[in-house]
Amino acid sequence: MQNFKEKKKVLIALSGGIDSAVSAYLLIKQGYKVEAAFMKNWTSQEGLLKNECPWLSDRRDALRVAAFLGIKMHTLDFEEAYKRTVMKYFFEEYKKGRTPNPDVMCNKEIKFKLLYNWAMKKGFDFMATGHYARISSKIEGIKSSYPLTTTNYKLDRSKDEFKDQTYFIYNIKNEQLRHLLFPVGNMTKSQVKVLAKKIGLPNAQKKESMGLCFVGKIRLKDFLEQKLKIKPGEIVDQAGQKLGRHQGLQNYTLGQRQGIKVGQGGPYFVYGKDLKHNILYVTNNPDDEQLLTKEVQIHSVNWLANPWSMEHGAWNKKRKVIYDSSPKVYLQARYRHQGGLVPIAIVRIKNDLYQAVFKKPQKAVASGQSLVLYKGKECVGGGVIV
């Protein structure tokens, strides 16, 4: 683990939630010189499920926590950058018929880029967040012909497997790991809640935030209609029968069951979208092979470690790995947050494009979501599904 005996200056990203508040408390107890940063990323109320934009109440909670802990808090305005990167990406991906993950993009472009760079420029030794993840030391990997780098640190899944958030932060650069701290990574969510109440944090009773990253709970259909014109079209089943009309392909994702209003014969599941002809394909057979995906391609890949410098090989009948000199590397993958880890083989096709083959076909693998890769507990990287 990183050396907590070296008491240095830390900037904690204080969101107003329990996880970052407990993280700040733990850092203070460990002797760090702690300051906090609250990020204002979104102030619009359009499409929200309640009248008040959540950043106002979140900032109030963050200020109360900072005052309770006796630490200085900075408020940083990243709203224009958030609109230019996260929101632009969000709408453009839906327009192309994909299912984006704005939390992943927000961490990549805002928290671990703009905020991290601000912290380093201001002379902080570390930046900390309330993410459920762990950083540990490792032995340098064997050099290979692949143009990848390694550091003395690695990103591991958290103690709480259910709350693990490495899926959302796989775009961290490996050279950043030595400057990052995740204080609650060795705790479970229940332990964090108990500690928050025990020390009397002013937000100890606050419920976990839900919805779009830094935006809040939204009516997705209404939110998308701000930028995307709704174009109704046909809903067609696996037998080619027309069942009804959809309300815009951007409102549906692969595997979706809810919201497909075609009357009797259901429930129906989305298995395909034809953007050219504006057709939504559904099936009422939950075991339909058309819901399954055997392989995908991923782009915008970020490697935290070089898996080709680790052991690699092929699967045997018991899904164990038999090591060989194959150009493929055999890992585990997660294609949705809190989804199960599944065996996968990765091979580079060209430049930043990789082919990923599942050991067993997987259900509802959506284009635009992230495929995050693991070797044991270590998160070695990930990319976006084509």
C-alpha cells in the first residue's frame, strides 16, 4: 500500500455525499493536510425530476461537512467543460443509437483530468475521492513489444465487491496512480455508513445520489428531447411482424424490457436497432439467441497495466487458463456496472481497436457502454464497445 506515514497535502473531491465526507475524515485522522474541492458541473434544471438543481443542495452539504471537519473548501466551476465534453458526448452517442456512460466520461474528462490537474498545479501531493477502489504497489511487468507502460502502482477492486467503482474510473492514467488516494476502498458501504453516524457527520443520513453524473435524477426521454428530434418508427418482432410504433430509437437500449408498449404477447426485449430504416427489433423470447453477444470490438482503450507482460494463454474445458504464446491475452471483463465478471480473450486488431471474445455469449451487451478488463483483482484497463 501507499505510505500513509508521509503526511502530505491532499485535495479531497467533496461531493456532499457520505463516501467523500468519510474519506475526508479518514485522511485527517491519518495526519494529512486536507483541503476540499466541490465541483459545479451542471446548473440547468431542464429534464430534472424535481425543481431544485441538485448542485445547490450538494454544495450546502459539502460546506457543512468541510466546516464540521475544519477544512478549507474550494468551489471550482467546470460547467462549460462539462457541457463541452460529457454532455456533448452524451447526446451525440444517443443520436448514433448507442448507450453512453456519462459517469465514465465525467471521471475521465472532469474529475481525473481537470480537477486532478488543478490539484497538481496548486501543489497538492495527492488527490483523493470517495470512490470504492484501491491502489496497491506491484512489481514491474516484463517488457513486451506492445507500446504500453507500467508503474509501481496498480488499481484494484475495492473490498466491497458490490460497491466497487473501478468500472467508472478505468480511464485513470497509470502515471496518476501514485498521486491518488481512495480512503474508503478498504471498507464496505455499511461500514462507511456506521462510521459517518458514529462521528456525527452532518450528512450521515443523506441517501445515495442517483441519476446522471452531476445532473441528478432526470426524465431521460425529456432530457434527450432537448437536443434530439423524436422520430417515431416501427417495432418489429423476431418473426418480422409489425407490433406497433416506437417513440425514437434513442429511448431504447439492447436488452431493455421496460417501456416497450405493444400490447399483448409480451414482455418484449430489445435485440436490435436499425438506424437507417428507423426500426426497433424486439423479441418476446427471453432466451432468444439474438439477445446474445459472442464478441465485440472496443475503442478508446486505456491501459493501466500491460496484460501482455503478464501470464497469458487459452482456456481449457473447465474455463481455466492454459498458458501459451498466443497474441491474445485472457482476462476477465465487466460490461456493465455491478455486472458479473466474465472470461474474455482480447487481441489487438490495429492501433486503438481491439477484438474481445467472450468465453460464453453474454446477454444485452450494449454499444457505447464500457468493457472494463481485470486480471484477478487488478483493473488493467478498458474501452468503449463499438
